[in-house]
Amino acid sequence: MKKPTSSLTIEFYKPETYRLQGSIVYSMVRNKLIYERLADSKLVDLGITASQMRVLMMIAHSERATVSSISSCLANNAAASVRTIDKLQRNGWIKRSQSERDKRVTYLSLTVAGRKLSKAIPSRLCGLLNNSLEGFTHQEFELFKSFLMRIENNNLRQLEDTYA
């Protein structure tokens, strides 16, 4: 990932005026937590939680999902991902299969019940997402998504620079 070409760096935050509640990260995390509570309430009768649903849907939309790829994509530690994957497997929604070429790699896929569940989830959650965006125009929605992607790319670049 390339660094921004602009030499102008705007300091939106300064140590002497910093407040946690004024941070966009605080707002994003808070919104994520609120959304998870709302999602949990919409999914409860399906027997799945929002955190389990995230993993299930990642597997549903992945060609070759592994514990490692799920952990990386969701920025979870492997142990937390394994616990969630274990629950999904116990519920009969996913199955594990070992790679033929590399026995250290375990692929994850949906069972018939998992595919059925993954198809039931969007109708439960699209209303929540749309309600979250009440008052936004299509143009504002696209602009907002582009801002979030820019922040994500900036953070990924910083992460790469930190561990390079």
C-alpha cells in the first residue's frame, strides 16, 4: 500500500485536547457494539449470535475459508475464532476438512443447515442496516463508504509500516 502523496498532514487530534469520546474510532466501536446488540435481537430465534453470524457469513462468502483467514479478516485472535468455529460446528452449521496438500491447514465450509441459515440472515439484518442510514442519500452513503475504506487503508498501511 502506498503512502498518501500529499505532504500536508492535518492533525485532527492533539494530545492536549484529546478526548476518547471525540475519537472516530470510539464512535465506530460504539456503533459496532450497538449494532451487534440489535443484530442479536433479530437473530435470537435462529439460535445464532451476531458474532457467530459474522463467521458463518464469512465462510458462506469465501471460496477457501480457513481459521487463519477468518481470524485475519475479522481481526480476531485465533483462539477466539476457534471458539466461535467450534460453536458453529457443534450446531451443525459448518464442517472442517483438512487440506490434502498441507495437513496444518483446515478448511471451513457450510453444511446444508448452515447454507439454509446463511440465506435466512440477510432478511433479518438489512432492515437494521437501512435504519442505521436513515436520512442519508445514496450519494452520501457511497461517500461514507469511501471514507471508511480510506480510513481502513490508512490503518492497514500503518500496520504494515509497524511490522515491516
